[in-house]
Amino acid sequence: MQNIDLLLFYEHVTRELDVACLVKHFVETRHGLTVKIAHQYHGVAYALAHWTPRLVAIPFCYSDSARHYPFMYDWRRATYFNMAWEELLYPGNREAKLPRGVFETKHVLHHAWSAEYAALIQARGVLPEHIFINGNPTYTLYDAPYRFFFDDRATLAKRYGLDPRKRWIFFPENYNWAFYKEWRFNALEHEGLERQTMDRMKLFSRDSFRQAIEWCAARAARGDVEIILRPRPTTSLVEFQEAVAALCPALPANLHLNKEASVREWILASDVVLSSYSTSLIEAAVAGKPAYMLEPYPLPDALSANWHAHAPRINTLAEFERACLDTTPFENRLAAWARRTMMAHGDSISNLADHLAQLLQGNAKRPAIPARHTLVNPSVNRLHSFMRFEKRRIQGRAQRLTPHPPTTVYEKDVVSSNEIEERVARWAKLLATHNATLLGQSV
């Protein structure tokens, strides 16, 4: 068993792994600390069998149940840092994705992209001194030198058979409510979401998805653009292909259903980005791309977020056609808003690495270690909860140490330790080259 300083759990490769690799690089090279990276679900067994971390960074932390953090039974005394990869919430998911348990609100440190999110979680009981307001690391990846790490347009064109001379229209869909199964609705209802509200969001997403596919197919059939449709991370490619085929059995050659590469690479390589209420539009705007919110039907209040006011809307087929072909300069109000609210503290990746190192070095405040009874069911008496925790810790260890093959939800998200180390090395090489270039320019 190896004692390590920091364990970074990630959930989705395209959303989190590059930031994790950069944090590992900065923490190890600047501070001489030991950092490991593993998948939130499918890497737990290996991590428990091989490492004992002092600080554990987790991708989310809002459910008041230890079953979401099985490693808590073995690493209760570690410090936990919530990366909070979903902070741009809307009324329909806000209650389900804000911290609400004793462990989550009292014993975890939280990463915040903005003062607005910090205020939200403070209202739920998180102490101000347990919140690190830093900005969104994902957006930082669109700035130099980080943006030069990703595959360029020519590489993607050759790899996926696209014509680099045509306009590329990237559509990262987020009609998640149209794809949820009944068990998911039941679980969300149990967490406090109203069924009637969820039904409205499902109907809107289903109808909007149908309209989006029709418009994309009609535009692609003309042959003058390449349209790349990408399912959201937790929708499998097969499930997405089946849903599209039900609406459009004969796909035009220029309409591509693709879950390869990353959202970031497609945004950087494309000419226009279209989506529903997906926060990918903010990333596109930060990258300097025209980004349009497709809204063929009125957006329900439950799905409305404050950032939508800064995004240009597309309501008709004619507007869709113009957006695909328009090359005139545009006012990037969405990017201005994002940089003002979630990119105002400098390099958020570098800042994050230094903050985690300060926690490990004892230079930043850490919360108290949670008592066992707070991790199972605080509503019953403490002795009962203590005994329940210990029973689960002892009897469940064999199951926690049993590896589980990746599900379709994470079909692109489980990578080997060798691949992670290779990616860290590639990032190190890019940064070294950039720094050498800057040094040469200053001489």
C-alpha cells in the first residue's frame, strides 16, 4: 500500500481528465508531492488496493449517502475536495445537484467557479472558509498555451473523413431529459423534483431533439457543410444512433454522429457551434466561436438559466440556415459574461494546483474529519449509525475491492494508468516548449 498526497478522481474524460493531468503536473513539479488519478467509479477498486491518500478530489459531492463515496469507508480520515464539475444549474436540476447532507456541507471543501455558486452552496450550509472561488478550469483550456495541446482541424478531418474546406457545424446535444429512463425519473422524484416539472422538461427535450435532427439532416443533405452531432457524455453512442435513426432512417453523408475526440477539440476546429441549453455554448463562446442556442420551442422555466440571456437564439429553420453559413463579425456577449464571472482570477488550473498543494502543506484551512454516524443515516441515533457504518465497512470491503467493467455510460471514460501518464508527459512537453519560447522572446 502506497501513501500518496493527492488522489484525483474524474468522471468524464473530455470534461475533466486534461485538468487532472495538468494539476498532477503542477503539484508534482512545483511542490514535490505525489499525485495519482483514477476513475470515480471504475478505478475505485484499484485505488483502494494500492493507495492511501491524504487528500481526495472528487468530481461531485451533493448526495447525502455514503454509497456515492464507497471509499469513505476506508479513507474516512482523508480530506475531501469537491471539484464540483456541474455548477451552471437551472431550476429543474438545482435541488438535486446542490450539497444537502451533513458530510457534504460540513466536512468537504468545495471548488467554486463564481461568487454566485459560492453563495448558492453557502445557503445550503457550506461554510465560507470551506469554499475556494477560483474560476472554471475547463474554460482556461481554451486560452494559450493550453489550447495548442488539442488535435487541430486538419488532423480531425483526416481521421474522421471530413472535408476541411467546408464549414464545420458542431452540435453537442444536451437533450438529456428525452433520454432518461423511468428509474432515473423515480430517483429524481425521490430527491425532491416534481414529476409534473420533469414531464414538461421531457416533452420539451423530446420535441426539440426531433426538430434539431430534422433541421440538421436538411442542411447536411445539401452537401456544402459538415455537421458533427455529438451525444452528451452519459448517452451511449448506440443509444444516440438509434434515437436519430428513428427520426431520420437515411442519414446524409455530411451528417456525422460522433463521440470520438473531445468536445473541446471539435469546438476549436469548427466554424459554428449550435446546441440546446448545453453549457458547451459557453465554451464555444470563450473559444471565440459563433455559438447559438437552438430553441424551436419555448424553453420551460425549469430549464432556464441566467447565462441564456447572453446567448443568441435560433427559433426558425431560416435562422438555422443563416447561422450555419454566416461569416460576418459578431458581438460575443456570452464570452464577455463568462470571462467576467468565471475567469476573473487568472489561470484557474495553476491556481487550483497551488491551492491543493497548500492544503497538503497545512497552509489552508481544512474541515473536521466526519464522524461515522454522519456518513450513513444521521437521522437515527449515533450508536446505531456507528455500528451500521462499521458493519458496512467490514462486510463491504471485498465488494469495494472487486473491479467492475465499464458500463455504456462510461464507454469512453475509463483509461489506463499508462495512458494517463502519457497524457501528463504530453502536457509537460507542451508547457516546456511554451516556456522556452517565452524565454527566447524575452532575451
